[in-house]
Amino acid sequence: MAAMAAGLGGSLRAKSAITPGQGPTLVDMSLSPDDAHRVPIESVRCGDPIYDADGGCQHYKVLEARPIPGGGVVMELECLQNNQCQVIEKSFPQGYLVGRSTRHFL
């Protein structure tokens, strides 16, 4: 191949896919293309599938939502942990953004 490149007036050098000293690239999941599907926690209703993009990207199904006096929401959520269904309670501050999930896992 180098002979072919030399015949074309250029030269080829092998390039490493990873530059020495360069670590893996980290991706910020909170800045995903799904940002358009983020909604304030106050607009989420019972039965909605959501995911917490800023809290580990866990997917949930909303079972119950109760407003907190002074702002925020407490939710009873259904999720999968180690292939087992669990129900948890989680509180969110007023205006917290969650993603609308396309997963219907339960």
C-alpha cells in the first residue's frame, strides 16, 4: 500500500486508533437526544413510563404522585431491579425534569 501511495505522490503512515495517554471518552447521558422529551415532574401522571436521566437513567412506571406542600412531588414508582419488580417511593424537587420513556417493561 505504501508503494501505491508513493506512486501517487503521497505517503501513508499507520495511525493508532487510540493515542497514547488518552483515556476512554465519557458521555454525559443527561445531555442525550431525548432532551426534547423531558418534562417537569409535576406534569407526570399515574401510569406514565418515565426515566430519570439525571439519576442513573433508571426506568419507572408511575403508580402514584402526591404533591409536597411547598413544592415538589413524592411518587410511588415501579421499576425492575435484578429482573425483579420493585415498588419504591421517591421524592423530586419542584421543576425536576424527567424523560418520557418509550419502554413499557411491566
